[in-house]
Amino acid sequence: GDKIYVKISCLKLPPGKYSLVVNWDKYNRGTVRTDKNDFIIKMEADRDVFFWMKIGKKGLANRIFSFSDYNTDLIGKWTARPYLNKEPVKVSEFMVD
């Protein structure tokens, strides 16, 4: 199925324990989903972390009657809000239509 991906690149992380959390916020609805990835860095390093959210398609009959391939709850403006060890990092906005 279709997915929305968020890639977070952490550069030159010093050794330590890290927790990366992404809140998936829908406009006018708040946080719909939260994903988390805990990891340990032993030596200073860069780290890429990927998060994704599936966008489920409707069945054929529902697509015909709604004129949309996707669940209408997913359509609209979204914001991915990542936090590294509870500190906010770059926010990404996107549209599902």
C-alpha cells in the first residue's frame, strides 16, 4: 500500500542514548499517531531514521461512491513533529489529497 515517509538525519551525534519520537498531527484534529525509535551511539556518528505511515486505500465500492481512493480521514494538511530526547527538531508539513 501507499505510505508517507519521514527521514530524519541526525548529524555528528555524540556517544549516548537517544530517543527519537515523531508525532503525526492532522490539522484541526491534533496528534493522530506517535512513533518512537530508541538507539545508542557508541562513537560520534551520523544517523538516519525513517518513520512511515500507511495510507490505506478503500475498497472498490467505497471508492466509486466517494470518488476518492483513500480514507477521507487522511485527506488534508498534516505535520510531522519530531523530537530528539524530548527536544523539538525540524517540522515537516505535507498534504494528502
